Amino acid sequence: MLLIENLIVKIGDQNILNNLNLEIKKGEIHAIMGPNGSGKSTLSDTLAGKKNCIICSGRILFKKIDISQLNPEERAGNGIFIAYQYPVEIPGISNKRFLHASVNAIRKYKNKPPLDMFNFSEIFKKNISLLNMPENLIHRSLNTGFSGGEKKRNEILQMMMIKPDLCILDEIDSGLDIDSLREITNCINLLKSKKRSFIIITHYQRILNYINPDYVHILHKGNIIQSGKFDLVKQLEKHGYGWIKK
């Protein structure tokens, strides 16, 4: 699904990712943890194709295609989805209209017929019910005036509607109460499949208790310094990052 080889990425004059290597197969869930400033969000931004993330060397293969030079729209069309830690507010564009346009843009990229508003609405209503989102959110401007929890639910709603091949969730659990976290992770678990992979970027064990990742990686100074199974998360909860840095 995803192969990152010897990736060096800089923002401005500073190297943020340093010879990073990562391989994710179809159907796998990988959690990425690490101290603040270790490069976790830069990794997701680089995969998304943000212009300020300059690839100095290395390569990123997504489904055996080098995506290093592809723009964000092409990456999305190929099946990459990013749920951001701080979703952007866009006044004047309704949540429902934005999602309808997004879904049909992806379908057009894949040479599929567009969904009319009636069929789209049926799927939309089912998904907002699963996320326990209030009905009025569908007509409000995208993320405008949304609480932190509503923004995070909205990111998961987009993922559920688009159904990408690679889902990258950048601290989707930050700022969520227990009920919101449970509802969001239930929907993430519904999307698990042998053909869909996940990267979960987080600081905390609690979301991983619900999702149960296949692998856990510790990122420090732009490089993965330790990988393991879920037991590695328990060690971090108990001892912090100091012992791994040493």
C-alpha cells in the first residue's frame, strides 16, 4: 500500500524528516507516536502533498506509484485521505454541498458516474447517524462555528463518505470526550478492510485501545527509532519517551 524509503523532508531551511523508512501493507493499521516536534504532522503533510514540505531525497510509493511529484488532488484521487488535527473553517460553503462535491470529484477521477443528491443524501444521513452528529451540521458552513469534537467527527464523516484506500488520521483523538472518542473509533473500525490501511498519529493510548493497531512506531527527530506491537504503547504510558531516546 505505502512504501517510504530514505525520505528527507525540509520545511524552510530545517530538515524535519531524516532518512525515514516505513512500509505499510494492505489492511494494516500503523500507529505513529513520538514527542512534540518529532515530525509526525510533517509526515502527514508530506503524504498529502503540502507545498511547504520539500522532499530533498528518498521516495514515496503509494500502490507502487511514486507520488512525490503528484499534487494533492491527484493523491486524493488515487486514494489517500488525511484527517487533520486542525480542520480549516470555510465560511459560505455548506457542509453537505462540500461533501457532495468531494465525493463526486473522487468518483470522476476514477471514471465512475456521479452520485445524484438523492442517493448521496441517503448515504450521508446513515453516516451522520452512526457518528451521532446533529442534523443541522449538514447545512452549516464547513467547520465554521463547530466545536473541536464536531470538527473531528466531520473529518471522520468525510472519510466514511469517500472511502479511501489509505486513511491518515492526525491526532483525531485530541480534545474528544469519552463518548465522542468511542463513536469515532466505532466508525473507524467499520471501515477496516483487507484492502484499506490506516496511519493513526497520536500521543495517547486511549484511541489505540479501541482500534488495536498492528504496529506501533516511535518517531523522534524525524526518524523512526523504535517499532513494535501494542505492548510498546503500554511501555510509553508507564515510562514516557526518555528511555527510548537514550
